[in-house]
Amino acid sequence: MTIDITGRSASEIAAGLRTRIERGELPPGTLLPPVRTLAAELGVNRNTVVAAYRQLAQAGLVEARGRGGTRVADRAAVAQEGYAPDTVLRDVGTGNPDPALIPDPTAALARSARPVLYGEPVIDPGLEAWARQWMTDQLPHDDTRITVTSGASDAIERLLAQALQRDDAVALEDPCFLSALHTVRTGGYRAVPVPVDAEGMTVEGLRAALAAGIRAVVVTPRAHNPTGASLTADRAAALRAVLAEHPYVLVIEDDHFSLLSRAPLHTVIGPAQRRWARIRSMSKFLGPDTCLAVTASDADTADGLAVRLTPGTTWVSHILQRLTLALVTDEGVRAGIERAAVHYAERNAAFARALTERGVPVSPGDGLNLWVPLPVAAARVREDLMRRGWLVREGDPFFLGDGDHGAFLRLTVHDLDEASARTLADDLARACRVLRADAGSGRIEA
């Protein structure tokens, strides 16, 4: 598709494209000309086109996709976690923890309120002291600083904003956690996909991303969402060795499952790293509405975060901070979190066995969900399961890169009772058998 673009300044180029996008003349997914090509056609400096595309990215009108170029953004709602609000189907694609396993905050809340005034420290001293002990395992740095943000996504957004400029490249796992992908794209950064295998982020993938000029990397050390993969000791050591050659690349370690994880932590943050942060959210074990995460980081990164978390404007509520501290230091609550961890692991493992026995091999991994590889197109399996009363989540939205990445479902099954789990396993296996047979006979495409 040839796009007629005019203008001599960044503002003129951006305004012309914006008008055409808003009128629907350039539909979502339209590939804009490469920067160098457009600059040559218009007879302007390359930086003029970069600035024009940046203005459009800031307005959410285009997305920079690395080697995939700059494309017109889809203004429709992006994929995200949570329930489908208006469905009569049984939703097994939510990504949610079991509400019955989230601790009741009522008693702790009564002990958490006291007036806090402008100018007081942004971090509750008690939470900071507890978090410092909790956050520093395996960190080879003595200058660790603690910051509190409104959840892990808020932390990632602030970390990238204080370290990067728009159009900078960020390495993300592929497939990728939806909120991280959304944060990077809406921030105007270029997402560079790094493949994930059974041991987590791949070494060759990271090495290629570093060669492509990334300035930050987001890594999930365990319970990777959506695949459930956790870094092994050998893989983490290899990733640390690669990152050691790039000490000023910002390394963000998102240990989102932390207290619930059944896998040991193997960090990618080595002693050579100068810009780093580890994030642990409370959302999986205290509930999504907790909206609080703790970040451990180097001093310079912490200073950058502190500028955006100032007293009197953007600090995290001290009531919420003290409530969090009261819950995570309560022996009964911690015992409940451990029971929840065992429950998630056992239910996912049981469902993985059920599918494997029915001819759909699955490895349970770690985390709230199951990542199910399919022998046929995921969209067709989803449609078949909808007819049987199930709402499932396809794997496609989690992938950054183009091309054939295989067919997957991400299922949230830990709250199914035994009978429902058997029914879903039967229905999914039956759908795969029927669709594979139809594909083999030529009645449908695989």
C-alpha cells in the first residue's frame, strides 16, 4: 500500500498522518514507511521523521514494533487479564487468583489507619524494613534501595520512563505477559521479542536483542506468564554472563509470583550490572485490588523512581502500605498463602495429567495458569469449546513476533471442581481429535 505523506516539519508530517488515521483512511495495522525511506522522499532530516512518528506514538495512534516497523495502532481495547463481563459461558481464561484463597483484610485494616500528612516519608518505615529483608536474596549489591509503587505494571512503567526515551528498544519475553507488552507499546518504546523455552528466556535470544541495541530488558525469573516456565540455575547463570557484557542496560526482574512460587529463585542480576531492579507484586497472593508492589534497585534507579513518587502528590497510600505489612507478617495469613500455593500447583498438575492422559500432552509449569500446546488451530478449538459452554483464551495475543509460533491456549483451571475439570479435559481433547481428523481428511485447514 502506497501512502501519500506530505510535510516539511515533524508537526506537519504528524498532523497529516493523524488526520488520515482518524478519518479511517489508514486502518489499524497499516505499515508506515521506514524512517530513512520517508525522510528521503520528503527531503527532510531523518530525525524529523523520527520526531513525527514519536508524536503519533505519544498520542497512541501508531506502535513501533522493531523489525515489524511502525504501524497504525488498533484503537480497540487491548487484550488484558480478567473476566469476560457479559458471557454466559464458564470462563477459564481469566488469569485470576482464586478469591476464596485471598486473605480477609478486615482485622488487619483496623490496625492500619493513622493520619499521614504532606511531607512524610513516602515509604512506611515498617514495610521498608520488612521488604529489605524479603527483597535482597541473591542480590550481589550492597547499595540496594527499596521503593513502593502501585503494582508491578506501575513499577515497570516508571522504571522505563526514568531510564529510556521514546523509540528506545526494550527486550520482552516472547510470549509475553500482556501488561508488560501493553506498557512498552503505549510508552512509545520498541518491543524486541526474546524467545522463551522450558527454562525461561533464551540466551541466544537475549544476545540477539542486545546486539539490536536494547536499553532495557524485562525478565520473569519464575512462573513466567503465560508459559509457566522458571529459570534454571544454569540458564540464569548464562543470562547473567551475557548481561555482564552490557552493564548499563537496565535489567528489570519481575518476580510476580514470589511467595506462591514452587520454583526456586535464580536471579539474572549479577554483580556487574549497574542499572537493575527487582519487582515483587502483592496482587497474586493478597489480591489484584491490593495494587502495591515493592521494588529493590540500585541507588541511581531508585533516585529516578523517587522523583516520580514524591510526598504530597504520587506516593502509595500509607494505609495500603501498613495493611500490606500487617498481612504479610501475620502467621495465619502466611500459612494461608502457602496453602494457596499448594492448591494452585496441585490443581494445575492434576489438570495437566488429565489432558496428557487424553492425548494432549501438557507440562504444568508454575503459576496460576496452564499453557496448553495444541495440534490444531487455537481459534477452531476455542470455537468448539464455546459451543460446549467454555470460554478459553487463545495464545496469540501473548506473542510479539510474527510468523508461525504454534497454537496454544492459556487456561485458568485451579478453581474448577473435579467434575468440571474432567468435563473440560474431555471437551478439549475431543475438540482436538475431531479437528485434527477433519484437517487430515481435508475438510478444514489445520
